[in-house]
Amino acid sequence: MANLKLWLSCGLGGSLLSVTAGCANQAEENGQSQRPNVIFIVADDLGYGDISCYGAKAVSTPHVDSLAATGLRFTNAHTVAATSTPSRYSLFTGHYSWRRDDTGIAAGNAGMIIRPEQTTVADMFKSAGYTTGAIGKWHLGLGDKVGSQDWNGEITPGPQDIGFDYSYLMAATGDRVPCVWIENCKVANYDASAPIQVSYDKPFPGEPLGKDHPELLTKLKPSLNHGHNQAIVNGISRIGYMKGGGKALWKDEDIADTIAAKAVQFIERHKETPFFLYVGTNDIHVPRYPNARFVGKSGMGYRGDAILQFDWTVGKIMDALKEQGLSENTLVILTSDNGPVVDDGYQDQAVELLGDHKPWGEMRGGKYSNFEAGTRVPFIVNWPLKVKPGQSDALMSQIDLFASLASLVDQPIAKGTAPDSRNHLPALLGQDSKGRDYVIESAGSLSISDGEWKYIVPNKLSSYNKLTRTELGNSPQEQLYNVRKDIGEQQNVAADYPEEVKRLKALLEQEQAKGIPMKKLTPAKKQ
């Protein structure tokens, strides 16, 4: 551990023993812990082309841009999946979500998908002496199994069983009930006069539904056929049925403020000891109903305004670090859980007001898609004490954050823990320009890419999502793209390069043969 502290204070260049007294003294003079604080800021449905430092022209994100300008901006970083639940599962566990059959998009009453016997990145940090916290969007289930939660008491198991000392979370998403915050496994601001009931099977008698009472939808109305027309909370209809909540019900326009405030409080309370904090923002996920401070400011409707709100949240977190004297020695990783979607369930004029803005950048597809825009996401690493500003084209996957950060804090990884995560700390810190040999992604089908060639496994699934107007990248034919030359994946060259197809298929088959068998876990019932 002594060597580790010296290494973290003075750099990775060369031997662990090549440490200068001046560097160590500087850290001491700054009053900073020699171990960095670590913050994950995970946006929701934020596309590669949605922020100005990645090329957006129609919207400005100065706080994210500042983070990138003083840090390392990655151009080829990927999520494991093109939707939230499986993406976040893999980020936290270092285990490919596609190895299990119960990591699909979780309902609001889903049982906890990460089981207590699994080791998470939060467990790892806690073992290293860090205080750990999770704030914002969760979407990984709570309780033991589907429908088993006691919303009026203690909800167990929960985040405290997988390494988080503190949590303040949305059980699922903004468009799914229950629409209450869960603080340390209990409903925050619980209102005993309005006990909570939740169902995804049938409505509660007497409770109005969006499909029957459009006059009660005073803030947003659902898009046709998306299913966001059930329980009405805060003038917006959701997926699922809910009764009660009273004073505990959130207001959508205040969600970002709540997340930012809780993140700032966590930083202030734990400034004296190293901490790991996960902040899952609700932006840019539907329902998009930003605070009045941002409404109309983007010129692109609520979706664009929500991007500005996300940027504001980033600014609040960074300001808090600066005010507490922690900004130099805090490793901040900003990314998204998957690619963008424009119309995902509500009539918020996102399509009509999009204009020339391209949330997917120059890529094809988006959320739900096997194409690049489904999983290639913004990824910024900022750690002024250690990471030099710049751009990295290294091939990266969120699956590797577990092993890379375990290396950073000198924590061994037990056999069977984070089985798919690999240590790419040098690439994460800008000292290796190559990164991974290949990434594997999931969006109904599997794909594999080595940064130049990308292969998508043939399948018989739908090729187009009419509701979200997204190309899904599914095809009964083998697909091979040179994503280095053809980032838009317009030319399928599988027939022209059979050896590349064979090579990538073999690599994928090797990976599919690895991993923890399901019998070693005790998963919640299939959602």
C-alpha cells in the first residue's frame, strides 16, 4: 500500500520507485488525499453527438466541455449494451450482461438483478477503504424478486448489500412507477397517509390512467402505442400502475435538482476521506420535463433543454469538488449508459424540433441498436493530478472500469469476480493509445469490433423500430463493416472479407464459452 500511495501521488511513468519528494510534498501542501476520489457520472440516453465537445453545434454544453478540455476525451469508448439495465449491470459487475437471461430492461418492481453474492465495483472500493454512494437512476431492481418490495417499509436486498454505504435512488426510470425516491432502502419523505401500492399486472380500482383520462395529462402526453399511458403522476402518465405516495412523489421538473443536491451533499460530507460516488442522471431519458430554468433555452424543445440541464448538473458536481479543494485529486469519469433516442414515448416535440442536430453524430442507429450509435458513447476522464488533457482514440469498454480501477487502488480481484473485466488503466489514464483488442456489444444480437472491423451476428429479429424510428442493425445476413473508414456502417463487406468474418466470429465464440455459469448465481425471477 505504501508503494501505491507514492505511485498515485507522483505518476505512472516508469517504476513504482521513481518517485520524487517534490511531488509528494506538493500533494501534502494541497491537503489532498493521496488516493483519488472517484466519481462516475452516467447520463441516460445521451448520444455521442449530443454534446458540443463531441461535435454538437445546435446545443452548447460548457461544463462538459470544460471537463473534456482539462481531461481526456475518448472517441472510441463503448457500453456493453444498447439499453440501460444490461449496460449498468456490466459497468457495476465487470460481467457481460448477455451471459445471463434476466438482464433485460427492468420493470419498476423488478427484483435486484445484481445479487448480494456478486462483487461490485462499489464492494471493491469499499474494501480499499473508500466511502461509497449511489445517487440518481438505478434501474437494476430492488428487493429479492419481482413484486416482493415493501414500499411502505424497508426494501431488501438493496444497494447496501452490494457495496454502497449510502444511496438515494429512483427504483427504475422516470417513466416507470414507483415515482418516489428510495433513500437507504426506504421511501424518502414517506407519507404514512398515502401508503404505496405498485403493480405491473393490473390497475388499482379508482386510480385514473392516462389512456382513459387525457385531460389529466397536464404536462406531457404519451406518444401513440409506446405504453406510457398507465398511472398518472405529476400530470404525466407512466408505465405500470401505482396508488398512493402522497408527499413522497417526485416532481419531474425537480429531479435534476434533487440529484445534484444529493451529490453535492455526499461530496461535502465525505471530503476528509476517499470516496467513490456513482451519479446516474435522469437526463436525457423520457419523460423529459426539465426545470423551468432550462425550458426554451436550447431551441430544440424539452430534449435539448434536458441536455442543458444535464450539463448544469455536471457543473454543480465540479463546483462542489472545487469548493472542497478536491478537484485536483478526484478522478471523474463521465459517460452515457447507451446511445440516443429521440421519440421514446412522449409528445415532447423532440423529433419536430431536432433540426440539423444529430444525437448519433456520424454514426448509424441509436438506443436499442446493434449499429455503432447504440453503444459508442461519450467518455471523458478528468483527473488533473494525473491525466494530461487531450484526446484518446483507444478502444475502450465500460466493462473494464472494474479491473482498471481495482488496479488503481491496489485491490486484488478474486477468482470469479468481474470475470469479463480487464485492466486497461494505462489507456484510461492516457498512457496507452491502443486499449482493448476488441469490444463486445449486445442489442438483441451480439457484435464484436476490434476498432477497425465490426461483425454483427446474423439473426431474425426486426431490423427497424417503428416506434422510436431507429435502425436496429438486425439482419439474417452476416454483417461486416470497416468502422474506421465507414463509421456510418453503410457498406456491408462481409462477402468481400471472409477471413475477417471468420476471425471475429472465432473471437466471439471464444468469449461466449467463458464466464460464470448461471448455477453459481441466485438470480431474481426472470423479469
